[in-house]
Amino acid sequence: MTTRILVTGGAGFIGSHYVRTLLGPQGPGDVTVTVLDKLTYAGCPANLDAVRAHPRFEFVHGDVCDKKLVRDLMAEHDQVVHFAAESHVDRSIDGGDEFFRTNVLGTHTLLSAAHLAGVEHFVQISTDEVYGSIEEGSWPESHPLRPSSPYSASKAGGDLVALSYHRTHGLDVRLTRCSNNYGHHHFPEKVIPLFITQLLDGGTVPLYGDGGNVRDWLHIDDHVQGIELVRTRGRAGETYNIGGGTELSNRELTEMLLEATGRTWDEAVEHVTDRKGHDRRYSVDCTKIREELGYAPRVPFAQGLADTVQWYRDNRDWWEPLKERAVL
């Protein structure tokens, strides 16, 4: 029996890789996929070129806040994987309206329609940023939410709405919180693709503060693997952290990218004032998804980063037109 999956935000970085994976040769084979995407500045139709002609793929251009459209789509699908989000922290600091509209109200619109349509389950894709900062150790899923930016606050709000639909209505909601993703097709305003493209073009890169902020890095292949485990085997009402297991300071990451692109610190790095409310360290505890679902990251960071740099070297025609939309 074929499972009909509605993927929101499927033209973005992670969502499009998820769709390409589902419909690729290693995919489950028993699914149809409908992508709902508004195609905001970060949505890229070219991300779906590899599956556009696939007989089990459909694209719908629309907004997750459009109640009628969402209701109509929900009635035709069995499951939802919800990626659609405003996600760039710097943009949220400059103005948070769209973040709360999409990440909270849009999530509620989808959940309400999913409940009324009786969908099998709803996978909410979230972020480790909802936990705030942690000086030592790693966050378990039970850690209190202490978001620091309008972006992370809006994602935390969407998470709480999603879990409320499970507790109140019995909707099968499964929630994932990932660490920092990297890989190909990443919009060039996030740190790794921004730095790679700037360095390849001979420009400079901005390093916040002392460069000591620490993040855990997760390759998109591993993230998609974790999401599929949660979609197919996760438990209703549960949250699962998905991490990559490689913690680096921004300074260490910058040094690796300089080496990969043949640039030097003195010529290429510009120290800038630290971001407002900049969390010092993120670290997720992946014990739950590892022990319950058998998750383990497979892509070594050094290899994943080298492959990512090479992809941007080889695909200027993809990222050069997007640079003017990026926050530099």
C-alpha cells in the first residue's frame, strides 16, 4: 500500500534532500510525495529538478498559513513531514514577524487540518536552538526550552503547539530536534555555505566575537536518515534529538574552511561584533534515538566538509544567483 506524504518546505535545503532521498534509488519505494512550498527567498525550485518528472512527485506552490489550501491537501495525504520555516537567526533579530507567522501560526494551521483530516502522523522538524545554551554536557529531550532569539522562540512555540495536539486531540505527533546541518544545496547565508562561497570568490568572511561559539555539525544525509527512522518507527508524542557528533568552535570551523579553499586567516577573516543573544554552545544527547531507533551518524565530518566544498566549487551556476538574496 502506498503512503501519501505531504512535505512542507520541500524546496529548501533539508526538505529537498529529504524528498530526493525518498524518491531516489535508496528510498522506501512505497510513497508518493507532495511538496508544499511558498518559494520564499530561501526556496529554490532547482533543488527539486532531480525528482520533478518522477511519477510519484507533485509540487504545490502555496503557503502553510493558507487554511483552505492546507485543508484540501491534508484530506489527500496520510502523513506530514513539516520542514517549512523561517530559519535564519540574523533575519529574526532584524524583524521577527514572519518567523512567528510561519513557525507558529503556520504550524498550527497544518496541525489543525491534520487533526480534522485524521492523518496517520505528523513529523515536526525542529532545532536544538530551542534549548538555549549549555556550558557542559548535552541536552536530553526533557531539557527545558530556553530559546534566545526570535527564531528559536518561534520554533519552540511551534513545537509546543504540535505536542499540544497530541495531548489534547491524540494526534500522532513525532518531533525531531537537529543540530547544525551542512551539505550541498545549502542556501548561502548560513555559515558554512556563506564562508565557502565568499572564500571561493576571494572575499572575506565575518567571524562573530572571539569565534569561541561551539556547534555540533550534522550532515544532511545523516539528518534525513534520522527523520526517516522517526517517521517510520518513532513513537507518538515523543521528541528525538538528531546530532552529528562533531562539536567545533566557529574558529576551528573557519580554520578548516580556510585550509579547504586555500585561503589564509590574515587575508580572509574579518572579526565582527558578536550577534545579540548569541548562544555559546549547543550539544544534543542522541541516546534516545540511538537506543530506540538504531540511529548513528555515518558521514565523517572531514569527508562531509570536503565533499561540500567540492560541490560548491562544481556548482557555481546554482549558488551564484542566490548570493544577492543572502544576508552577508
